[in-house]
Amino acid sequence: MLQQTQVTRVVPYYERWLADFPTLDALAAAPLEAVLRTWQGLGYNRRAIALKRLAEQVAAETARACVPELPRDRNALLALPGVGPATAAGVRAFAFGEPDAYLETNVRAVFLHELFADAEGVPDRAIAPLVAEAAACAEASGIDSRAWNYALLDYGAYLKRTVPNPSRRSAHHGRQSAFEGSRRQKRSRLLRAVMDAPGSSAEELATGLALDAGEALGILEDLAAEGFVARDGESWQVG
């Protein structure tokens, strides 16, 4: 949930999510529609699908275990749907207390501020080895991995409040495009419309949302290819 979304927005969704899906087994067994409904409003719905697929994969791979749980191994985590290097490192550091180089926006801000103060367009390939080296030094000094990474996150957040945002000097920094009127918004509205009126045709869904029928059909086909919805003749429902 924290991928591309701030903590303050995530917290209420996280609490509702855990109430609806308290375990990996519960999430794996839940209907996709229920998963998507709980996620609605958080944005980037493909994260919800990836998280459900992750739960299904872990539950299947650990079917003999009393309580399925995420693997600790970095490569095993990276093999799961929706998990990239930052998420894998975050799970290892915060869930399991394993030493790992966690590089996300606030951590990036710290290293840009401290070690690249006069540089512009700094790529992550220049920062990542330094984050890893610092994490190794922290481990060698007996500093708990959680404490180390929490400190970096807190310092990065402090920097963003008190100095010009160092992250703007990252080669990967970019402003998010406007949501209002965007294809992202239309995707979200169409997905919600399918959930609210399963069995509707693309034309009916487009009319209800005042969208162009051709564009609506194209978006629905994209959503189907991604596993959100399925088509039965002219009817659409959650996949």
C-alpha cells in the first residue's frame, strides 16, 4: 500500500484491509471483487490484484504449513507478484529484522542531501551501493536493522520539511500527472461501475459514466488483460 502512496493516506485503508483479510489465507480465499472493494479509493488498483495473487502463491507454496507466511529470503520475495527491490528490502528489514539496503523516497533524500549536495539528476545506481554499504556498517556496529531504517526514514521526512526537497535532484524524480480527466480516472470509474452493475455491456457502462463508448471498450479490454474484469459475450463482470 505504501508504494506510491503516503502513510497518512494508507493507514485507514490498512486498518480496514486487516479487518477484512487478517491472514494470507483469508486474502487468498477472498473473491477478487471483495478485495477490490476494500481497496477502492487508494488508487493504483493493480497493487490489489498483485497482493491477492501474492497471497494465493504463498498459500499454495506453504499449503502444508499451519500458518502461511512470507519468505525471508530476498530472491524468494522478489519472485512474488508486485514485489520489487524496495518492497523486498522493506519486508526483510521491518517484518523480519533482517539487514537489507532499503532505498525509497525518504532514504533517497537523506543520501542526496548528505552525499550529493551539489549534484543534479543523480541515478539510483549511484545511491544504491552507498545505501548497502551504510546498512552493512550499521549491522557491523550492532545497530538493529529496523532502528537503522526507521532513522533514515525519519531523517528523510525531516529534510523534506526543512530544506528544499533533495529528492527533486534524483534522476527518477517526476511529478505525477493530473488524475482528474485522466485515463487512470476513467479506469477507476469503469472498474467501480462493473462492480456495481455486473453483467452490463460496454455501451451501458459508457453511457452511465458519460464516456465515449469506443474508449470505454478499449479500457475494459485493458482491464481484462490485467485480470480485473472478464467478458462474457457483451457482458462484463469482475474477473
